[in-house]
Amino acid sequence: MVLSERHREVLRHTLGLKKDGGDAWRNYFVASEGHTDMPVLNELLVADYMAVRDNPGGSGYLFRATDKGREAVGAGVRKTPNA
């Protein structure tokens, strides 16, 4: 899969990144059926740039960038004290 600019934007948003990369400060994107980015999220999921599970905080789905997704946008991941 060739990532479009929109795929990269969604990955960066998921990770809390600016356009130039840097350290990720989060790793989640919550969306429900009908969300405008659901088609993009599903494409990223199928290509293993994202993983998904039911949202433990409520409705919808909780998407997370995989290592492949983080690498695709040049994201370093900060280690938190609880990690």
C-alpha cells in the first residue's frame, strides 16, 4: 500500500505529531461507524499500520498506530514512567 497524504495525516493525528514528526505523545484515535475518517482508518488497519479494539471508554473503536504506522511517519515514541 502506498500511503497518501491523508493516511499520513491520520497517523500523525493518532500519535499527536506535527507534520515534521518528532516524539509521539499519544497513540489513539477513537471513531465510530459513520466517522469521516473511518474509510482511511480501515485502509490503515488492513495494511497493518493500525490496530483496533472496542473502545473501553464508551462507544466506537479505539485505533492505535502499530510500529509500522509509527515508522511510516517518522515517529519516535517517548517512554513514559509507567511504560
